[in-house]
Amino acid sequence: LYIKNLPALAERLRLCGGELIQPRVYEKNIRLDTADAKLQQARKLLRLRQDDQVRVTFKENAHLEDGVITRTEIEFGVTDLDAVQKLFEGLGYYPAIVYEKYRSTYRLGDVLVMLDELPIGNYVEIEAPDNILIEGMVQRLLAEHPDQDQKIAIIGTGGLINLLAPYTSVIDHVDQALTLSGLRIIYDRLDR
């Protein structure tokens, strides 16, 4: 979900009983791949993330199970981002995409709501154990949106959205590469 007024949404989440489990933190993400993009072609992800800790994440085998995207995910902490990046570069994995954002995370029952601030705008990511909880949270956020006159479009993004979109009624548009396209526009506009 793209959100213009993130502070208003954060206040709504608090009023709904949301618990702030991760205050606003700077996050740097480095997606690694081979020079010929073998991981991307195989629908695999290798990511380094640094916020208040440093983590290595590997994701693969994405599939739908009862309307929920499920995948193998291996994640572990490391102490030195630069050292682990050099290790992966030595193995042939180089930064393919680097993006930075600020993220706050709220919990409402079994639902996690992440508020992301990127240079291209503010977004909301919702994670839950099933599609019904995700749809319910989207409907709740839409119903409690402070500007009811504003048409809010729900855009499904990310490499796996085509798996999920047929199983939900809340997505208005699908754009797999929306975030990456926005980052490319910003990069192209930078003074070099």
C-alpha cells in the first residue's frame, strides 16, 4: 500500500491496539546475484540487511499454499556487513540492487504491519499467517484512512505477487517491479 501520510497511519495503528515492536530504524538492503543474474532467473534471493543488526537471508522455492505465499527462508545474523559482502563477492555474488529505507513495525494480533519510508514514497507491508488476515487488515486500514475522499489504490508488488493476486480481492493493480522502477527513476535523475 502506498501511503501519503505515514504518521497518521501510525497513529491509527496505535488507536487500533497496535503494538510498536520495532521503532523507526534505518535499514540498508543489498540484494546479491551473479553477473548473469542466475539467482533472479531461478526465483531465488540472497540479501544482506543492516538495521540494528546485520543479517544474511536466502529465499527460494516460493509457492502458494492455501492462498498464502510460502517459501524456504534461511536467515542468520553476522557481525560485519563489509566482511560478509566481501566473502560473497569472492564466491561470485555481487550487489545487484541496493536500497535504503526507514522501517517501523507494529503487531496487531498475528498480523505484522511494517511502515516503510523510501525515497520514492511511503509504503505499508502486511505479513500474516493467512490471506484472510491480510485482507482484513487492508480493509481495516482503508476504512480508518483519515482522508475518505481520496481514492486509495491497492497495488500488489514484488516478484511473487503474480502467485498471490488471483487469491485476493483487495488488489486493484499488479506491478511486480514498482519499487525497483521507482528506484531506477531516482537513480536516473541524480546529478552525476
